[in-house]
Amino acid sequence: MKIKTLLLGICSFIMSASAQTIVDEVSYSNTDEVKTHHVHLELDVRFDKKVLKGFVEHQMTWVSPDANTLVLDTRDLVIDKVEAKEGEKWVPLKFQLAKRDPALGSKLTIDMPKQYTTVRVHYQSQPQASGLQWLKGEQTAGKKHPFMYSQSQAIHARSWIPVQDTPAMRVTYTARITTPKPLLAVMSADNSKNTELDGDHEFSMPQAIPPYLIAIGVGDLKYKRMSKQTAVFAEESILDAAVAEFDDTQKMIVANEELYGPYLWGQYDLLILPPAFPFGGMENPRLSFITPTVIAGDKSLVNLIAHELAHSWSGNLVTNATWRDLWLNEGFTSYVENRVMESLFGRRRAVMEQALSVADLKEELAHLPADDTRLKLPLNGRDPDEAFSGVPYVKGQLFLIYLEEKFGRERFDPFVKKYFDDHAFKSLTTEMFIEYLQEHLLKPYPNVVSMDKINEWIFEPGLPADAPNPTSDAFEKVEEEQKAWLAGKKKLKNLSAKKWSVHEWLYFINTLPRDISRDRMAMLDNAFKLTNSSNAEIAFAWFRLAIGNNYPAITKSLENHLVSIGRRKLIVPLYKQLAEHSKEKRVWALEVYKKARPGYHPLAQGTIDALFKG
Ligand code: BES
Ligand code: ZN
């Protein structure tokens, strides 16, 4: 055994022995002394000022008899007053708001002369809240009414609610939200179908969730049911298209349940956001938030729905205790997502999706600092957003595929199911997972996978030499045809491209030689209209090739893509490539960015600002 692996093993043993004390280095909260178990929100949504104003009420349980403060996380909040309930009265409490830390925000310390159990913080958010986006009417599909929504993962809940902002704890919540009259408010809670549009909306989330899953959206939203358990909320003009695209959602729930046990959250709805949404999706419980850029017209990108739904088991039910353990959420979810895609659409498609993600991961691994390629992620005081990459997703997924292959599905599937069951409504660290894995898989089936191997996957950088390497027969055929065309042995019109799926197209484009001639690009473009593809992923892949190659025909459509889409994954790599390519392209990109920036989410603005500064 390598000394280093041995040491890591000992370390993880010691850490798991003291697993009760979970240290979340990006939360100020004193959850070891006092814990909120229920949050009640009363907030007024003020579009004119771009603020939420009202109060949060914390119902708390004291853990330590000597404790005399409540410490909450905040960022850019204005705190008006804090009070505690004493009998029938509210008594004022003293508080201190510390200087703002660039990553963590401002620690709010509330003095507790007695161990009160009900505390209200009256506050308002600010227009620059990192966890909210405020859109003007013209930035929506309907062009008329404003829209606002939250995105709290990882540590942005604190920019719109003073809370103990750590995934190690859970709260139930209720809310009363007031809005301008014609608008609908929805939350990650029960969303009643027949809410009157009277400007007053009430919610209740009876299942305990980590605070990063408290979510809100307000806009000119319509509702359409897809099945008994699933529905879409969206602006009217995209409602039908969304329903048509996502009408397999109920089947996905069924497939997921067959593998991993019952869906425990009742309803599962989708909220389709404006294109400015910086992510593909966000797994807010009972109501996933979804980018409209996956409405491709042919269900080619619905793995996103399988992904957000899978979080109802991995992430929302069984939660990473700290953001260093993000792979427990995202790796498991990517794995489950792909299993569900296999159930619905077959092995061929599932393997294509694996192969595409692994190719992306390998490219990323070549550029990331080694530390950020470990599954157990070192944060070292950084905002978790800064350490974000495909590693927890795809390396995590490959690790689980590795275990699946070693133990066989007949042993691995029941293990994963029991893992979800045994940790339902709990948070756990990587070390706690390792202990569970040892107990329930490695020991019952000895000599299949060693602890050394487990430690290598989790604590070492990069990919183990024997990592699974998914290969797709379909892609091999595409590659053959591509080679024949490049070698002049086959004409474009004789390629089987007409039958290619979006995945095969992505593979074809991504594996073209980066220095392919512009004439050849023009030939492809004429034949297949790639510059104007209505599939955002294909357009993205094509733009990447075209930028590197100075292929001029994309200019207008690239500009349109950058100005109309805010999903980071589809725009940041393009800006980066343009900025690094040449002075001329950098200047052009900056100009486009100037136009696009007001429409981007604060997170996307932050990422791209940094990119042009660097
Ligand atoms: N939970 C994530 C989004 C996220 C991760 C927000 C980390 C903030 C910090 C969501 O489930 C997700 O992974 N979305 C992906 C989906 C894709 C992998 C299918 C996305 O947005 O691209
Ligand atoms: Zn996810």
C-alpha cells in the first residue's frame, strides 16, 4: 500500500469517527449551539426598487445550554430590527452586523439574553443580491411584466434571507409573499393550482430541506398539467412547447422509483425561467427551475429534467453536509440521471450521453489545478462557485459506474437504494459515505474493490488509470464517416447525417480537427445550417470550432446567442475563447458583452467580469 493512501485512509477514519462535528467553512452560523427548525417568511416583492422587504421568523431549538447568541449568515442585507417572542410580546434584541467578507458575506450576531425560541429579523434585500435576478418586462418572453427568481445554491440564500446557510441543517418553511396583482408567485413548496391573482400568495413546505433549496419565482406565469403528479409553470408563449418537450417527466419519476424507491415529495413541477437563468436547471424541491434553452423541439436535451428530478433522491433527500462534498449531490445525481435515461430511451442514448460528458471532463481536467480535480474538494476559504467544475459531476458519476461494474447491478442497485433510504432527510460528509460504503458494500462482498482504490477515487487528483471509459458504437460509426469525408473518400451528401441524433452531431462537431479549413466549414454549414441551429448545444459546439478557426459566417448568430442566453455553460467558454484568441476578437467580445451584461444574472456577470479583467 502506498504510504500516502494509507495516511489518507487513517485520516478519513479519524474524521468519520468524529463525524458528528461537521465543519462548514463557508457558513458563520453557530448550529452547534442553536438550530432553526422552521422558517416563516413574510416578504413583499418590490419590482420598482428591486428589493424584497419584510421579515423572517426563526423557530429554534437550543443545543447548548450556555449559548447566548444566534449567528446567521447574510450578504448585502439591510437589517432593520430583530425581536424575540416573549409570551404575547415582542422584545427587541441587540445585534451586530460584521464587515462584509467577499466570499462569505456578513456575519449577523444576535444577542440572546434568554434562550428565546422564536426570533424575527426584519430586513430588506438589495438590488445587487447575488441570489436574485430582477428582470424587466422586455427581458421576458411576454415583454410586458417583470420577472424575478432566486438561485440560492451554493451560498446565496443569505443574500435574500438571513439564515443558517449551511447544507448540514434542515428546516421546514412557510411563506406569505405579496406581489403586484397580475403576477403569480411560486415556491419550492406546495403551489396550489388555482391561486387567485390577488397579490397575496401563501406557501407551506412541510418537509425539512436545507436552506439552499428555499426558492421563489414571480412573473406572469401560467400553469399546465402534464400528468397527475407533474405540471409546468411558464410564460404563456412557451407553455405548450415546454409541455410537449417535457411530457415524459412522469415516466422519469416511475423509472426513478423502480430503481431507488418512492418519490417522497408529492408533486413534481417545472418552472421555465427566462433565458437569463445562469444554469441549465436547479433542483428546487417540488419545483425544478429550468432554462428554456433545453426546449429543442425533439426532447434531445431532456436529460436535464432527469437530472433535476434525480436530485429528489440525491441532494434533496440525502444532502451533502458541506460544499466540499458536492460530488455526493452531483455525482450521484449524474449517475441516477443516466440510469433513468437508459430506462426511458435505451442504452445506446445513455452511453452516448456518458461519452460526451467524459470527453468534456477530460478536456477540463487538462486545465484545472490538480486540487480542484479531487472529489473531496478543498475550498480553502473560496466561494464554492469558484471551485465549480465538471469534476463532482462526471468524475463522481464515473466512480459510481466503476462500482456498478465491479459489483454488478444486482448488488450495486440495492446498495444505492438502501443508501438513500438510510439517509433520507439527512446530510452527510464524504467520510460518512465512505464508512457506509465499507459497511454495506465492501465488507459484505470482500476482495472486489480495495479501500486503497476508494481513497484514490475520492482523495487523489485526476482519474484513476482504470477508470471506466464509456465508448459508444454510434459514435464510432460517426467517426468513421467523418474520417472518410475528411480524407475526400466520401461526399457530404452520402453521410448518414440525416439520421444523426443531436448527440451524434455533437460528437461529430466536437471531434472535427480544430484547424479544419474554412471552405470545409462552409460546406458543412451550407448542407446542415449549423450556424443557425435552433439547438443551443449544437450552436455552441459549432461556435467553438468556428471561433478558433476564424470562420466569419457565425458573427451575427454568435452575437445573438451571447445577447439572448444567460446560461453560463453556453456562454462563458465562448467569451473565454474570444478573449484569448486575438486582440480583435477580444474587442468584439467586450462590445457584445457590454450589450448583453445588463440581461445577465449577477453570477454570470461576476464570472465574465473576472474573465475580461484577467
Ligand atoms: N444543482 C445544480 C446547479 C448548481 C450547482 C447550482 C452548483 C449552483 C451550484 C443543478 O442540478 C445542475 O447540476 N445543473 C446542471 C444540469 C446538467 C448537469 C444536466 C446545469 O445547470 O447545467
Ligand atoms: Zn445537479
